Amino acid sequence: MADVNGTSRQTLLRRGFALEYTTLGWNVVGIVVLAVAAIGARSVALAGFGLDSLIEIGASTVVVRELSGSGEERQKRALRLIGIGFALLGLYLLAQSTFVLVSGFHPQHSPLGIAWTAVTAAVMFALAFGKARTGAALDNPVLRTEGRVTLIDGLLAVAVLLGLVLNATLGWWWADPAAGYVLVHYAAREVREIFLGEH
């Protein structure tokens, strides 16, 4: 069986698995890199982005299971767990970002954080494009949806990168917790979509 471009379903499935395993691998490495950068710079945005990477690992795992033909109930349960993870992430970032703004705490510069978020943005945009095309060819809504999550992950990387660069170049220390609030908004939107949207 082949699609309009002559690509077999098995080839598309292998491509889907490759995209998800690449996402998984990148985020596993990212958790370590971001933890080191966040601790070194005492950055709320980097810590939040690291937690987001952990949640993205869960999202990719859901898609891998779905591509493997797992049951719908198992998928719904996994999505609910991801939703709880996003809710906890949002609450942590809301409290931490507010504390940093109120206390006037100044995070340090993070060349490692700047480099990693810049490269991560490019990688996530490329993966999102691949997932969108492959998901459309497979007519797989789960892969397409997770591709949008990956796209948003790239946009979040850009937001965190902007906060880090503004802090490093202009001394705008408040840009770091402001980037944390961007992540709060994203987490709240994902929670709403997972629990109230259609999957």
C-alpha cells in the first residue's frame, strides 16, 4: 500500500518512529544540559524549559506507542498523565517567576543556555516539519498533533533564548522570569487542550 507519492506505509511508519526517537534523544540530552545551565545561571526560564523537555519525552512516548498500535484507552491515560505534568510545570513556573520578579533576583548570564536553546529551536522546527508531513501522509492525527507540540517547543526555545540574550546584552534581568511566564501560558493551554479538547 502506498500514498500518492508512492511511499509505502511501512516507510512512512519508519520515518515517524525515526522522528520520534530523534525527539526523545534530543530531549534526554537536553534535560542534562539545561539542568547544568539552569543551576549555573540560576535561571527560572532554563529550569522551566528543562522540565518542558521532560514532558516532551512523555509526549513522544505516547506517539511511539500509538504508532506501534497500542490501545486507545492506554493512549488516553498517557495523555492525562502528560496533562498533569503540564499543570505541575505551570504552577512551578508561576510561583518561581513571580518570586524572582518580586524579590528582584538577577539571574547570571548563560552562554551554554543561549547556545543550547538556539540549536534546539532549529532542531525542533525541522522535526515539527517532518512530523507534519509524515502525519499527513499517514493520516495519523496523533503524530500531526505531536508535531504541533514540537513546533511550539521550538517557539518556546526562541522565547527562552530571547530572555537569555536580553539579560546578557542589555542587563534586562526581568526578561528571564518573563520567559517563564510564556512557558506558564503554554502549559495552561496544553492542559486545557488535553482535558477539554478532542483527542
